[in-house]
Amino acid sequence: MTRRHLRNPFTHLEGYNCFGCSPRNVIGLRLNFTEEGEEIVSQWQPAPDYQGYTNILHGGIQATLMDEIASWIVYVKVKTAGFTSRAEIRYLKPVRTDGGPVTLRAKLLRMRRNLADIDVALYDDSGQKCAGGLLTFFTYSPEKSRETMYYPDPDEFYGHTETDR
């Protein structure tokens, strides 16, 4: 399977400070992504700052992680921008903040006109599925995405080296 690191083409925009994926947001999640076949994948190290109960990752942060990776499915696989119109999250087991990195996986299930249904999953450091969900994104036309959402040429998501993210 081909694995390609994705770069974040929004980082040059003035004022860009996405909580999910901006590398400069000091309190953000700073997610990076790879494309593995039909999936977008991310690994992220939970920190105590994001806990609910002691050493347990807050459910709202889990939902944010899944929402962010779903948006990257829209960027890379649907080749446009949009926003979350529905999120059905199922929490299966606690995620520890004092363990290793979690893995997020997302894939496009189907397009219904301008609605993208995206399957997302969050796995702990032992590979156990801890949360999953179905997120539906309202997607803009590519023209509107470029005009209003600063969506770049889709090729800008692909870097040439492993460090070009």
C-alpha cells in the first residue's frame, strides 16, 4: 500500500490558527496526516492537558480529533472544503493520556450529492478501537471552496519528502 505524507497548505495564510492542525497553535492538537490507500491516518500523542478524568482523554477532544481527520478526507479525497453537519460518535473504551500515541483513521464511505459520509476510528497505543463514528460533511463546490475557504489546488497537499508536511 502506498503511504504518502500530507502537507498542510494552509500554514502560509495570515491568521491561520486551526485548533486541530495548525503547527503554530500552542494549545492546539497539531495533527499531521498521511494518506494510506483510501484512508487518511494520523498519530497523536495525548497529553495531560487534554484529560477529563485523571489520565483519561476528554471525550470532547476525542470528538475533535475525529472531526479534524474527517475534514482532511474532504480536502484530500473529495478535493474541496466543507463543514461538519452531523457527527455520531460512539465511545467504546477510555483512552489514556499517560500511554503511547493514538491512531486515527478515516475513509470516505459515500457521497450523497454534496454530503460526504465519513467513517472515523480512534485506536489506542495497543491497537484497540476506543471510539468511532460517522461524520457527515456538507461540501462546497470547488469554486466556492477556493473563493471562501482558501482551498488550494489539491496537489498542494502532497509533499515531496518525508519532512515536507
